[in-house]
Amino acid sequence: MKRPTIIAGNWKMHKTVGEAIDFIEELIPHTEETDCEILIAVPFTAIHASSSVAGDSKIAIGAQNMSDQDEGAFTGEISAKMLKEVGTSFVILGHSERRAHFAETDEHIYHKLRRAILEGLPAILCVGESEADREVGKSMDTLKKQLDGALKDLKPKQLQSVVIAYEPVWAIGTGKTATPEIAQETHAQIRKYLAERVGKNWASRVCILYGGSVKPSNIDNLLNQPDIDGALIGGASLDVKAFSQMVQR
């Protein structure tokens, strides 16, 4: 079974509602001929407007985070149910910035992923190692720990709407990018591990994205690798011209 190619943008804490609307309106004409699945994770405040503007185009609008709770006294949190109501099509979970800046643990990410699955909200699960881990040959140890923690007791049937994003921490926002060969090797190892962990059937079907300083000049070489099924793009997704080029590759 051929896996789809996914081009996903993560805007992080960028763009007002007006800026988001302008971006999506400009992007839509560039998406009409592509076979890629196009995802953009916008700030919470821009989800409803972005989803409305995207309409029935090929652009799906998502969130960058969510609570692991359904409702309650959790000031500042937003639930999956709330996200779905305003037009959210997917959610990013476990991004390295959430892990580093907000002390999200593998256990916490597991509960968020479980909640997303229960609410029928597709998720992009991020995993990635530090530069120190890679230098001492512990990349897969770190990735296995993160995957074990997030997937825990979840069954393959529950994971059908989950995408994995491999984002080496040392390549996020640094301008450094794993070579296509390094990225492919790591993606293949992740897929092999998933096959051992939850079965070959799901592992062969799951899309594994690469993220880390992806831009128009390197995306083709990355996506030509057999186990790299798309890209999770940060900084370059903020520029509509650059993002359009990557969508149209």
C-alpha cells in the first residue's frame, strides 16, 4: 500500500487571525494540482477563521497542542472537543518545544494521545533526540523511550489516525538538517521498531514525517527517501511562497 505524502506546517506562536487568513487565501490556488496532503497547525486563536477560509480546499487546519482532559478546572487549557468544534482536523502532540519549555513528559504525552484517539482527532506524534544523544550513539534509545512512553498500551487499531514526526532536536530552528541518508536511516529504524512494537501491518502503513530546518532547497532530497513520507515544517511554513513551492514539489 502506497503511503500518502504529507506536507505539514507548524506556525508555532506566529500570525494573527488576519495574517492567517491572508496566507491561506494566497496558498489555496497553489494547492489545486498537488497530490500531497496539506496540513497547517495554526495558533488556537486562528483555527476557526483559518478553517473557514480553507473550506473545501486541500488544506486541513490543525492545533499545536491540547489538553489530556475532557473538561474541568484547568485554567488556560483547551480540550479536543473544543478544538473539533472550531474546525480542527488534527493536533500536534509531543513537540520538542513542549517537552523542553513546558516539561511535558512521555506519560503526559501518552494521555494526550489517548484523549485525541478517544475524541477521534488525528494526531501527529513528535519524537526526536538531542545532539548529545546522537554524538554518543543513543539516538534510538531516546526515540524508543519516547515511542514506548507515548504508545504504551495503545493497540494498532487505535493508532490508525496517528502520524509520527521525527524531529531531531539539534535540527529544529538551527539551520542544521540531517542529511537525507541520516534521516532515512533513522526513519527506517523507527519503522522497524514500530513493527516490533505494534505489528508490521501498522508500521508499513504509518506515515513518518521528517522535521528540522526543512526548506525548498532540501525537501526533494529528503522526500525521495523510501521511509520519509513527508515533512513537518517550521520556519519555512511561515512564508507562503516557500511553503507553496514545497507543496507543489
